[in-house]
Amino acid sequence: MELLKDAEFWTGLALLVFVLLLVALKVPGAAFKALDAKAAKIKADLDEAKHLREEAQALLASLKAQREQTEKLAGEMLANAAAEAKRLEVEAKAKLEEQIQRRAELAERRIANAEAQAAAEVRAAAADLAASMAESVLTARIASAKSDPLVDAAMAQLSATKLK
């Protein structure tokens, strides 16, 4: 009976009753369930974070690939533009040289035409001058002689050809 007077006995008994009460009320199971639920929630959050990280890495890889493709395409476009500019420059230079050559030929033809026209005008003026001089010589001969032997011979020759 001395045991009933001991405080440590009563403390131990109270602790044992408290533990039995907790077990009877299923407090440890509820605590484990709460801990399991919390662990499951944390695991789900970690899985979701892992999934989001994988998606982010996939998106990053996709964006890097797109950037590389875009840079490659831009490089090709620049190279094509440079080649096209060079081709257009060569074409423009060839067209300019051709146009200069055509204009030079046209100028030469105009100069040749002007020279020919000037020569024709000089010949016409010379012919007019020769005719005028011949007229004045003939007029002087006719005035000095009643009959010109050359004119008489030409007239006789014309009469002879008409009679035939």
C-alpha cells in the first residue's frame, strides 16, 4: 500500500491512462493521418514543382531552338540580301554601260548625219555657185558673140537625136 502513497506511482499511472485514452480516442492515428496528409500534400507540391520545372526546361529548350532557327534564318536572309544587292549592282552597272554605249553610238550617228548634211549643203552651195558662175560666163559669152560655137554644136546634136 505504500505504492498508493507514492507520487511517482500516480504520475506514472496518470501518464499510462493518458496514453491509453489517446490510443482509445485514436489520436495517434489521426496525428499520423494528418502527418500523412501533410506529407502527401508536400509530395504533390514537389511533384507539381518538378513537373513545372520540366515544362519550363522544355519551353526553354524550345525557345533556344527557335532562337537558333531564327538567327540562322536571319543570317540566310542577310546573305541572300547581300547576294541580291551584288547581283543588282552588277546588272545596274551592265545596264549603265550599255546605255552609255547606246548614247555614244547615237551621238556618233547624229554627228555623222550632221556632217553628211553639212557636206550636202556645201555641195549644194558649190553647185549653186558653179551654176551661177556658168550662167555668168555663158551670159558674158553670149553677150560678146552672137553665136556660141559650143551652144550651136549642142543644138545641132540635139536636133540630130530628135530626128532619129
